[in-house]
Amino acid sequence: MSFARPTKSEIIDRCEADMDRLPGADARLRRSPLSVLARTIAGVSHGLHGRLDTLSHFLPDDPKTMWLARWAAIFGLTRKAASAATGTVTASGTNGTIIPIGTALVRADGGRYLVTTAATIVGGTAALSVSAEGAGLAGTMDAGQSLTFQSPIAGVQAIATVAVGGIVGGADEESDDDLRTRLLLRIRNPVRGGSASDYVQWATDVAEVTRAWVYENWNGLGTVKVLFVMDGRDDIIPESGDVAVVASYIAERRPVCADVTVAAPTADALNFNITLTPASDGVKAAVEAELRDLLSREAEPGGTLLLSHMQEAISIAAGETDHVLNSPTANQTATAGHIHTLGTITWA
């Protein structure tokens, strides 16, 4: 049963009522010493009730708890720290030109990336290992995006291109909600030396990984396959570099006899055609947000999205008064290894 903290006014009323039991007493008189005494006692009591209110939120599943990090530490979990994105960019120029370590490249919005290993241009190009200067999800970049050398280097073209695989691995510090989700998963699924829940726990321990699925004996006895996504990104499907990081993390913890494959699911874009009332930009944005939330909660590799849930997601969007879901018109089931992602929304 939850603890209900009384207000200071309620405590004053209680104190005055108790003092009125004294013969001839009236604690509600304006200049009565009993009135002053009631307020003094109420002030102390209100502070004590505040402490009790704080202590009542001690369990790890309570969003108000102050001890979330301590609960996590008891179960061997730590909050995921913010991490800097890393990757490779391709620079072009004159053969033999050296690009030194520490060279800075700048993104269009001013974000900086530093070369972590010196490289020499051979065959007209050089692959530069770079790391975002600041930690966080904002440092990630897609393959094909451009970076500019902050200071020109003789013999090197000013523009470099992000290589295949992108600049990945950047993550913000883990939120309380995400840490609580991992903690409750750990509490409800004790470590069992390589059970399916262990692999989910290991995968989601890695920065940015939010959901994971485990398939036992998928390619014969002793084989395990792990698929995962990163819901914090616009594209939730992991890059090859992300897969390598998760695979390495699991490899250090898996049973020695397990043959583990870590992979990214294949995205199946789910397109919608909706007649919406009212069809304002704000309501359209709310519908899109609800559909994204639905997919983040219910989409899984090989899973089925219910038509009724899609319709419900649209109905609960802020500002929506009516709609017709023209497409899809039936439940949507993904093939094995594929996961539904939000495609194009066409407003009829």
C-alpha cells in the first residue's frame, strides 16, 4: 500500500483538533499559544512525513526511488556511460601524404572528429580511423556523409567521406528508465550460466542496445543466435560495427561450449495509408509518434503486429477525432530474422 503524505495544513488541523480536547481550550483562536504550538508541532511533523515519503519509494520498480543505482550495483549492473562514436572516413589526395594522429575533421553542424591513427595516402586514398570529440548519440554518422578537415593539409582534399559501416557506437548516458528495465530483467531472470535470458542481459548491457532476442539451437545443438536493435536511433537496425561490439561483449561471457552468432535483424518497412480527421500537421506528427511507439513495443523478428493495435495507436494520438486505416488491412507478420520498422505514411 502506497504512503500518502499529508499536507502541512492537514497536520495543523489535526493538531488543533487534538488540543481542543483540553478543558476550555480553543487552539483556533488567532493569538492563542495553542495555535502557535499546533503550527510548530505541524512543521516538525511535516518534515518527518517528508522523510517517510522518501523512504517509502525504496523498491527498484518505483520510478521515484533515489536508490536505483545502488539497487543496480547490488545485482552487478552499472549505468551505461556516454560513449563517443567511432568509425572510418575516406580521405583523398596525393600518394605519400601523411595525415597525422589528432587531425580534426568538422561536420556541417560543427561537431568535431579526431583521427586516432596516423595514415598515409596510398592509391589516391587513405582510410582514417576517427572518434567523435564528444560522447553521445549525436556523434553518430551514416556512410556517405561528409566531413571537412578543420585545417587544410597540403596534398589532401578538403572533404572526406564516412566509409561503409558509418561512425557508430555513440551513446548518451543511460536513463533511469532504461537502467530500471535492465535491473528488473536481471532480478526476474537470475543468471543461469548461459540461459536465453543471460544472452538478452549481456546484449542489452552494451551501450545503445535496447532490445534483444535469443534463438536456441537455431543451427544445431549448442548454437545460439542473438538479434538486437537500437531504438534510440532513427534507424534502429545496428551497423556492422555495432554487431561486432555486441559479439565481442558476449564472447567474453558465454559458456565456452556455445557457438554464438550475433546479427542485426533485417528491416521490413511497414507503410501506412491513413485518412485522418483532423488532418493538421500536429495531429499527423502525433499519429506518427504513436506508430513509432507501437513498433518499439511490439515489433520483433518474425513477430506479428495486430491490425487492432495499429488502429488503437492512431486513435490515441493527441488531437485525433476520427480516422480510416486504408492500409494495411490485416495483421502483419514478419519473416524469420526480419522486423517491422516504420516506413512511409501516406495521408489520404
